[in-house]
Amino acid sequence: MKYLLLILIAVFFISSCGKKTENSSTEQKQSTTDPKTTESSDIKFSDKSFLKSYNNCTPNDTCTYFKVDYIEAVSGNNKDKVNKLITNIINSGVTFGDTVPSTMQAAADSFMAQYISFRKDVPESDQYWYLELSVSANLDHPKMINLAAGNSSFMGGAHPNSYLEYYNISRETGDTISLGNLFIPGFEKKLNELIDAAFRKANNLKPGDNLADKGGLFDNKITFNYNWLVNKDGSLTFYYNPYEIAPYAAGPIEVTLTKADITPLLAPDSPLK
């Protein structure tokens, strides 16, 4: 039963199948690339990777492993702020329970120790676990940097699971941008109306149709969330992870508002202007 509790408090969980092995051995940290990849006028990122696997296995469907692919800001006036946010995103993505690991190595060691303990208690199991976390940057917008954090993991349970979160940063200051920075005060009601209309249009639903009965949602409503990104054409996409507003089988749900939709709501100093 203690492993069921472990499973429930892990952030989200994802697929697997299995076999077995005995003594624990690890392969860790692989960090490559020099400043290259994604760059803006004043910031550059380098690709980094961390890997720890059970008995030095190669990550696949029959291997237990812990892998983080991420970016690090290596130049630019706000690189320290950006790197602090990236570190917080990673720490959140690899945290199990209430204790936040001090390093990726500590998180990987804890993950592997839990798996080894599971194998000792259930030696007949052919189950393999894994955790994959990725953090990447999109620099299409001239005033913002968008970070995407994707997590996939499996530590037992009925099925695999995953989540994706977006973070938006001001290129000028390095600070996180909220919806309140985009829109005029009191935007919430109108934004919810736009979200509802866009979801209905995308799913061929009429204004009066019940969103739970015909739209596959948990409730007869859909509202904005804080998981969003600005697209290259100026449209705004809200991303809903599995279980957030609909059952797992529905998968992630995206609702996109056009630039024309959101223009009347933009604040005078909005970075979208």
C-alpha cells in the first residue's frame, strides 16, 4: 500500500512494461553542447541533459531510468533570472512528496531507491519505471520568451500520464508575465466568454449545448487557466492537461483565441501590442 501512496503523490505518471534485474547500478549526467541553440537578441541557451538508469540500461520500454533534458541561459542581461526559473521548474518536476530535492542527482537517487525497494517487495513484478522531464524555449515572440516544461513518468498505476506547462518571460526584464500583464483590469468575464465560444466552435457545439454531455468535459463550463502561450501569429493558446477539465481519455485540450479575439482586451502597455 505504501507504493500506492508514492504513486498518488508523484506529480503525474506515464507508461511502462517490464522485466527484472537485481543489483542497482547507475549511469548519470550527460551534459553537452556549447552556447548555440535558441537565442534572442540578448540571450542564448545551451542544451543540457542528465541521465541515470538502472543497471546502466539504455532508456526504452524495458529499462528503469530518470532523464532530464533542459536548457541553460549562458548569456544575456537576464540569464540569472531565467536560469533560476528553469531550476525551479526542474525541481518541481522531479519532486516526489513534500521534500524538494537539492539537485537532480538527489532526485534521481531517490527515484531509483524507491524502484529498488519496490523490486525487493514485489520481486515477481516485471514493471519498469521512468521519469522524463524536458524544458525548452520558444523565441518566436519579439517581447517574450516562452518556456515549455513537459513531464512524462510511470511509477505503477493504471496507466501512464503526462503534463505540459508553459511559462512566459519578459525579454526586457526577465520577469514572469501573467495574464494581468496582458489584459485590462476586469478581463476575466470576457476572456471566459471567448474561451467558451472558441471551444464550442472547435467542437461543433451550439451555444446552448451542455459541455459535460456533448463536449466531454467534467462540468458544463470551460474557463481560462494560467497555462498559456502566445503563437507566432499573435493568437493565444490555453493548454489544459489530462484530468484538468476532462477525463484522461480525452487527452490534453487546447483552446486558441485569435489575435482579433483578444485585441479589445489588451492593456495599453500589453507586450502583445
